[in-house]
Amino acid sequence: MKNLKLYIAIAYGLIWAAGLAFYLSGTIVALVPGSTPYWIALCMFIPLVATLICQKLSKEPLFRNVGINWKVNRWWFVGWLIIPVIALLTLLFTYWISGLDTHSEALQQLGETLPVGPVGAVAITLLSGMVTGATINALFAFGEEVGWRGYLLKQFEGKNFLTSAIVIGIVWGLWHAPLILMGYNYPQHPQWGVLMMVVMCTFLSFIIQYFRVKSGSVVVAAIMHGTFNAVAGMAMLFVGLDRFNDLLDGACGLAGILALLVVALLIFFYDRYVTRDRICTSPIMLEKRDDK
């Protein structure tokens, strides 16, 4: 873990520098959850840049030992399909917390383009999100995942899985702080949004890390991350901008955190009582899995 502090310092330094540049230039980042402009999306490559800088300073081969493995196995698909399950649970919890409006302005606008009802809107959102998430979104998410579930996770090899997932989740969540404070994802409550982002990223970190280790590839983490981003705004279709509360509704709010908690618990109990790997309660072993 000798490069852990160095990596965090570089990744945080670069994102705060980007945030300062956005602030001084008057760039607007206070957008609704699930909406990412290109200048914010480019920030997703900062963890990759931090990885390459650390590897260069440590005289390590670039892009080595970060889990870039293209051998497809069933865990690629299981991890990918977990994300729409999280999205549907988020919609369910949003309904429970705030209620849903099947006649919202957003749904009406979608209906003008595609003549579908609420169920059709959910299906289209999920299917398009899964395609986008596994392609263009995964490319941008790869920039982050090489850092978080690649280089950073490597620093925890031999350490407890749960400890590493929590620490990386907190680091990942706080990394977003300069953008969150400018209104990104939580335009209504930017200060509280930092805390919410940390909690959300911690649960999501556990889920993505599990499939990254199971599959032996950071590519799976990129696909899951990209797909999560692609479907994050689905609940907003059924709530509407005028009623949407960024601390309660949708993927980044309490509804999303509850959905992530449910899925994380299911994965934990599956790992504890069904599979033989016992990944969640064992030291992290990446080399054998990454090379399989």
C-alpha cells in the first residue's frame, strides 16, 4: 500500500484543479442527477491519469497490474444485469418515499417521441441504458475504474475485502466533492450531497468490486459503472423536475442507497452461504483471477 497516499493525492489534486477551473470559467455543473455534460465526463479520466503518473514515478510498466483482462466469463453478464435490477429497486423505493407520477411532463415528452406507456418507458430506458452503458459510457467509466478498482484495489491485495471496499468507496465518493459542491448531482443540496455521494459510492463500491474480483477483470467494473450512470435518471421520469428531491429520490438519493443496500446484502449472503469463494470475508487475491 506504499503508493496509496500518493495516488489519492494526485487524483484529488487533479479533480480539485479541474473544479477550480470550472468555477473560475463560470462553467455550470449544477445539472439534474443522471445528466453528465462532456466537460464533466472528461473528469472521469483523471483516475486513469493518476494511475499512469503513479506507475511512471514507481517505474512500473504502464497499464500493468490494474486488471485489464478481456477474457469474457459469466460474471461479465451477471454484473451487467445487476444494474437494471438496482434501477428497478430504486424506482420502487422512490415510489415508496415520494410517490410516482405516470403523467409527469418528462413522460409526456417521451410519449410524444415514442408512443409508449409507463411500462414501455421503463423498458426503453433500461434497454437503451444497458446498450449505452456497455459501450460509450463504459469507455468513460474505464477511465475511473482503472484507478478505483484497478490500481487502487491492487494496493489492498492481501487485505480484507470489506475493508478495501469501504475505504475505496469513501475515497471515490469524496473525490467527487468539488463538483458536488458546485451542484453536480445534488443541485438542491450541494453540501449534504457530498455526504450522500460518499454513502452511495461506498455501497456501489462493494457491489462493483465484488464482480471485478469475481470476473478477474476491471472491464466488468467499467461496464457496470457506465450502465449505472446511463440508467441513473430513470426515476426522474416518474417524479418530474418540479417534485424531484435530490436527497430522497433517484439513484443518488435515499431511494438509490436503499436499492444498493438491498443488492449488497443479497450479494453478501450469496457469497457467505451459496458460493465457495467467500470473497467478502477473505483477503483479496487478484493475480490468479486476473490471469485466469
